[in-house]
Amino acid sequence: MGKLRYAMVGGGRDAFIGGVHRKAMALDGQMEFVAGALSSSPEKAIASGRELGLADDRNHARWQDLLDDELRRPASERIDFVSIVTPNHMHYPVAKAFAEAGINVVCDKPLVHSSEQAQDLIATVGKSGSVFAVSYNYTGYPLVRHARHMVRSGQLGEIRKVIVEYNQGWLANLLEGSGNKQADWRTDPARSGIAGCIGDIGSHAENLAATITGLEIESLCADLTTFVAGRKLDDDGNLLLRYSNGARGILISSQIEIGGENDLRIRVFGSLGSLTWHQENPNRLLHSAIDAPPRILTRGCPWLCDAAVRATRLPAGHPEAFHEAFANIYAGAAEAIRARQEGRKLSSLEGDFPTLIDGARGVRFIEKTVESAHSTAKWTPF
């Protein structure tokens, strides 16, 4: 099979996440970076593309020029998908335009600014048939996939309680006032959306819990706070969750917890046992059964589920982490794209990636959290 050709929108000079996506896509040798519009600044876009080796005729100053150029090309030369790694406010117009044109899309999270935009994307993809992935990258870790298998196969019994946290401290002061690009757009309502911390990392926590447990939130009670004077959006969030099966949940999302780096962790408690996974030590999963001693599962365990084994690249003892998790999302999207091109259905282990529906649920989670935080009612229906 030939490599899948991709274009990138955003992710140029000074952009952290664009480089992560490109490295992840290069990991398995399945994808080739051939085109882009890498910045909202035309000058920076062109300069970034040249630095990354794009040909002049596929290095564009604007994303609209990129799309127009691809549609002018014969099908044999066009990109197979576009990767969107812009600030949040650009996700919707770019994703809609490419999906409407029938081009497959991988979009960073959170998906868009509103549920109305999310539903419009769902309708657009329903018409065009495009593959659409959302890069909730933490679901790409092998042991997250094994945790999902254990919960969904009933090994923990009935799920009673879920505690998920994402603790950071990098915004403990007014970093956006210092010229820091990442802080600047993430704390700007015009670009980030209606939420700050809860949208940036709280959405990851929600998606991790939903992916592993499959539980649906019935209602929530949220307390959002802006601790740093002069900040326009929340930088700390604490939520109580009620799930439709009767389980209870706690979700913590904070960017003012000094000492926190990327401390994403989850604990799932069922009637027969529990699981604990920590993103900063991702190759270990703690399983405690009600009638047996606790055990530590590692990424190299021979008894991991097929989905976890499929997501593993290195022998036991060699750490796999952040880039590999991203690569697993892209690998699943690539399988779906190839299946679409070949006119066939995916096999049971193919196409393992967060979908447009997952992205839309994440947008609703952000909206309902903000609604709850501003409400005097104890519980806000989801």
C-alpha cells in the first residue's frame, strides 16, 4: 500500500501540538506530509512550510487556498486527509469545508465551540461519508484500551464510582500577560470558547472516563473558578457526576495546582474490583479484585487484550508514551480511510479512534459544565 498523503492546517512555527501530530504520523511510516497552511499569518505559514520541506505549490498562505488547490488536482494527487491543529475557534470552519468536499478529517479537541456546530458537522459528514477522527490522544495508550476491555467485559462487575483528574499548574499566574502563545489563546474566549481549563483538559478527563467505562452522564453539578486575577476564563473545575446506570463520578480539572504537570489519572470502582491508571506512568495498570491480591498489569503482559496488543510497538520494558498514543489514533483513522477507499467494512480491531460523536459529546460536556456552574440548581441534566 502507498502512503496516505496528508495536509495540515495550523501547527507552524512556535506551535507545540503540530509537531507532536507530525511526529506521531511519521512513526509507522504510513503517512506523508505533502501540503499545508500552517499559520493564520500568511508570512509565517509560508515560512513554516518551507522549513518543513513542503513544495512551493503545496505550501499555502491560507487554508482556503489549500482546499481550492486540492480540489483542482486530479484525484490521484489529492491528499487523503487533513489534520487540523489550530486554536479551537478555527476547527469548525476548516473541518466543515474539508468534510463537505469529501476529504477525510482528523481534528484536534475540543471539537468546536457549540453543539449547534457539532451537529452541523455530524450532518455534513453523514452526507459526504468522510472519515472524521478527533484526537483525544490519551485513549491511544495500550493500557487504556485494556482497561476499556476489562470494564466492558464485566471483569469489574457493575460500575459504581469513577474518579478522574487532570491536574496541571502551568497557569498558576497570569502567563497570558507575558506573551506566552499557548497561554494566550487558551485563555481567550474568542479563540478558546466558553471554557478555559474545563475545555482544554477537562474535556480529556471526560473522554477518558467515557472511553473506559462506556457510561453516560445523566446529570452533573459543577463548580468552576477563575483564581488568577485578570483571567477571562476558568482555571479550575470540580464536578460531581451522576451516571445513567446509577454510578457516581468525580471529575477534577485544574491548571492552577502548582507542581502539577500532566497529571491525568483515573480510578474506576465496580462491584467486583477496581482499576487505576496514571498518564504520567502509562505503562502500568493497577487491578484490584474483591477476592484476590492486587496486581500490576504492564504493557508487555502476555494476557493483554487484542486491542492493547495491537496498540503496542516495543517489547516489554521499553517505555511507550505520548507520541505512540497519538500514533495509535492516527493508525486507527488510517485504517478507516483505507477501508473507505477500498469500499469495505472495517474488521473488529480496525478503526479504533475517537469519533465525531465523541467530539460532539465533549462539546456538550463543556456547555453543560458551564451551565451548571452558573446555575443555582444543584443538578443540571446532561
